[in-house]
Amino acid sequence: MQLNPHYAELNESYLFSTIAHKITEYQKAHPDADVIRLGIGDVTLPLAKPVVEALHKAVEEMGHKETFRGYGPEQGYDFLREAIRRYYGDRGVALELGEIFVSDGAKSDLGNLLDLFSVNNTVLVPDPVYPVYVDDNMMAGRTIRYMAANAENNFLPMPDDATDADIVYLCSPNNPTGAAYTKAQLAEWVKWAKAHHAVILYDAAYECFVSEEGCARSIYEVEGAKEVAVEVCSFSKIAGFTGTRCGYTVVPFAIESEGQSLNKMWLRRQTTKFNGVPYIVQRGAEAVFTEEGMKEIQQNLDYYRKNAAVIGAALDEAGVWYCGGKNSPYVWMRCPGGMGSWEFFDWLLDTAHIVGTPGEGFGPCGKGYFRLTAFGDAERTKEAAERLKAALAKL
């Protein structure tokens, strides 16, 4: 038996597993510490009432012979795909039903899409970056190139004609930095992809947080993007489905290479390796796009936006540089006093009993930076902001 040798090239543990271990050890040593977690990007508000009602109704249907459903279509039920298509249409993006594939979340599809591409392809990822992009490709043994995201380019790296790659990952609004591309900036990436015969894997998991004029919520707002971009999205952040699990991927009919349609390849892959998302979950996801569902969900998003503003205000008062927090639930701050990311993690946990995410865990360009999340409870976030200001004032 031979094993995949590339797993030995991975870090021994995933970033958030390391953080969880450090928190556990700290709380064992300090059992009375009131730790506030502003680290992992998990939501805290419950599912919207229309979603819960739809889930209950679907569960009831499964208990009656007349309405019971077994295996569903691997690409998703038409009722949900139609709802997703209308969601895009309301923003001026026209999609075909056959271009939409329902999944159990963006993370899965970002890895599974790689089944369609040769391991000989070169991958281009931003640094810092969501670790999954890197680990997925390391597991397969692909060559990975990095493009620096830093304060000089506002953590939004732009294409360079001198850089060649077959697959490029873009995430906007970005995880971890919170930076968001404008439509004009994405147009430059689409132009580059066409010139280099590359495909863009566009992670739009945080599109619902975009509020500033000019920032894109979908790469398909750019003319010609359907020829070069696959868009992956999730119900986790817009609707709190982190524990319910549902997402979707758009694979346009227009993307072709070597005489093959990427859409047909993805359909073939899904019908072979994926049994689809449960009917019950898809009914809940459909309710997200109802008028009542969207109204409550926007209230939830505003709740998180206010949390981000509270964190940003604390950093403003302390005179600490940061980005994000406007089109994103993430605030990306520069570590004070020249501290390293993990050094600041330990200092903040010990001094203020606050947990965040070390920027170094997202790549070398994250050294000296730190991510805070707005997904927490509002009162606890306010408490964390006060603690943060008090701790920074001591430096």
C-alpha cells in the first residue's frame, strides 16, 4: 500500500485546531478567566424564523408517504436553484438553471472543484489566504505561487502579466483581511485570466456583507467573467447555516478548455461522487430568499455589522491601523508595538482574555497582523472592545 506523500507536507494541524488547543490549555491554567472569543468565523444568531418554519414543514413532509422524498437530484432541487437564480437576477446577473449546483457548503466545493483540473496546473493564491485553498492543492501536489497582499495594495493584490498560472483563487470580501474588490478591479482579473487561459475560483461566501458603492457582490457583474470564473457561495454567513450546511456553486456553460465543458465535467463529477443536500435543508435554504426571510436575515447582518463597527471604533480610539469591518465581518488589525501575530495572540489572551486569530496562520504576509471577528454576541463584543482599549492603552 502506498499513501499520498503530499500529506506529509501539510502543517501538522489546521490553524483553528491549534487555536482551540491553546485556548483549552489556557483555561485549564486559568479556570476563572472570562474569555471572549473573537476568533473563528462562526455565527451566533439563530436561524431566521421563516427558515425554521420551512425546516419543520419539510420534516413533517418526510413523515408521510404522500410527501416523502428519497434521493434527490445531485445538482439540487429546482425550487432552490430557481430561488438562487432570482437572487442573482435581482442584482442584474442572469444565470441559467443548469449553471447552478447546490452543495453542502463552499468549503467542500472549493476542494472538490480541483477534481476537474490536472495536478500539473499551477495555482495562484493571495497571501494571506484562507488556509483551505493552500491545503487542498498541497494534498494534490500542485505547484502553488503566492501574490502578496499587504498594506501597500490595501490587501487586494492585482494581476501581473509577468505572473503565469492556470488556476487563481480570489475571495471577496476577503477572509481574513475583510478587503473587498471593486467591479473595476475584478475586470482586470477577468482580462488577465482570458489572456493567460486561466480559470478564477471566486469565493463569494461573504458577498452579503458588501455595502459600499462600487464593490462587487458577484464576479459575474463583470462582463466576460462567465468565460473564466467559477463562483462558490454559502448560506453559512448570510443565513447562519454553519451547522445546517448548504451552499452553491455556479459553473457557467461558457467555460471550456481542450474541447471540454467545465459545466458538463462538474455535473459528471457530482452525479458520481455526491448524493446531494437533504431535501429538508434545501427547503430551509429556499426560505432564505423569501421576503420575510430576507427581512429577518438583513436584521441579523446589521447586528454583525454593528459589532464590526464597535471593534473598529475601539481600534480607532487606540490609534491602531486596520482594514475590513465595512464590507466584511472581519477586522484585520496591525499588531501593536511590533509584536508578532502569535506573540500578540498570547499577550491579548493573557492581558484582556480575548481570543482572535493570528494573521501569520493565513500566510507569511499575515505576520504582524491579527484577525478579529464580528460574529459574536453584541454585549460581549462591546465588553471585548472595552478590554481591548484598556489593554492597548498599557503599551
